[in-house]
Amino acid sequence: MSSHDNLADPDNAYANAAHIPGAADYPPRWAAAAAAFRATACGETDLPYGDHPRQRFDLFLPDGRPRGLAVFVHGGYWLRFDKSFWSHLAAGPLARGWAVALPSYRLAPEVRIAEITADIAAALPVMARLVPGPIALAGHSAGGHLVARMLCADAGLPDAVAARLARVVPISPVADLRPLIRTQMNDSFRLDGAGARAESPVAHAPRASVPVTVWVGAEERPVFLDQARWLAEAWPGAALHIHEGRHHFDVIEGLTRPDSLLTAAVLGPGAEG
């Protein structure tokens, strides 16, 4: 496994928007689609899991008894966005009969990445109390890192919740944080070698018996393809799916459809009922 220590320009290597045509159009498009979804969806918004204003989640419910709980954790390099941009990604699992929760979390530089990991570990038990049955985790980019961390023994997820984990799908995850030390973003992260390793899923053994699919777009930056491969190689039994024709911003769109390969990967066999 390389740590990309030899990258001539690590900031450019880990930049996504600069290499995606029309990148600036994506956030307002996401926000509009999410707002339209919330306008008609059944559920509750801004449920607390902590005292901080960002420690809130939205919960969307299907018709009838939920088959389980799907959780989507957003990305944004632990620096930006919140749950309100991503509500529409609940549409695919919801149509399959699953409840869907989307948390916000505290951001850097207000807190360190380890504290953001702790936020997700604190949110999941609160969500789990509201919906019985299996729990499927998916997260994108920084969110992919966060859901992968939930499979690490040191993440603080209670055993009773961990025992309900049915599948975990890190989408375009940052699985090894050590290369980020050399980026300008680290002014906000404040990572050193020990801290970066401690927060890197590749440096931990995952909880046994939870199926993992690492998902990444074929048109992503080379470092994100590497990051996905590193995680799949580090975790025995993890599958790697490279989605042809997808880049970092559109690789998540399959979650809006109940019949997509990505939705099937998150919910698992028989999820359609």
C-alpha cells in the first residue's frame, strides 16, 4: 500500500471539483432535489442525538413496517455540507421498504476527525432505537471513511448496535488519512502521523462477518481509486466495485433508484421484499 508520499501536488491529487465539468452546479442541484424530496416524504427532521446544533438527523419512513434501517453519511472532506443536501438519496432504499436516516455532524476545524467519528458512533444508537431490524450503512467520501470506521473496534459503536449491522458500503472513501497530512486541508484537520493512522480504516481490522462493498467511480481521481483499492485489499472479504462512467459527484446517484446496483449493494440480497 502506498501512502502517496511521493505526490508532487497532493492538493491537486485530492481535489475533485477542479476536475469535474460543471462541478459548481452540483451542490445547488443536490439541495433542490433534497428539498423536493422532503416536501412529500413521510418522516421527521432534525431529531437530536447530541447537544450541538449539528448533532441532528432526519428519518424517513416507508409505507408499512420498515424492513430495516439504512443510514447515509454525507461527505465534504469533514469540512462542509450537512444532511439537508442529501435527502433525495433516501428514495431508493425507501422504495424497497427500508427506513432511511441521514445525520449531520460537527465539522473541522471546530472539531478533529476523531470527534466526527465519535458523532456517528453516537448517532447510530439513537437511530437504531427508532427502527428495529438490520442496519445498513452507506457513506460517501468523508462519509465513506466514517461508515468504515464504524466497523473498527475502537470507534465506540455499542456492541448491541454493531450486532445489527447487515452491510456497509463505503462509497469513494478516504480510507487512509496519512496522505492528507501534506495537503492544505490539514490546516483544518490538524492530523499528525499517529492521529492519521488511528483514524484510517485501513489500519484497523473490521468487525467480523459484516459484508463490505467498497464502491468507487471509474472516472474518479486516481487517488480515490487507490483509496478504494487499499480498503478492499486491507479488509479480508471486502468486495470492490468500480462503477464505469461515474465520477466523484455522480457516483452516489444510484441511491435515488430502488432498482440500481448501488441500492442493491447497500440493502443486500432479498431487500426488495
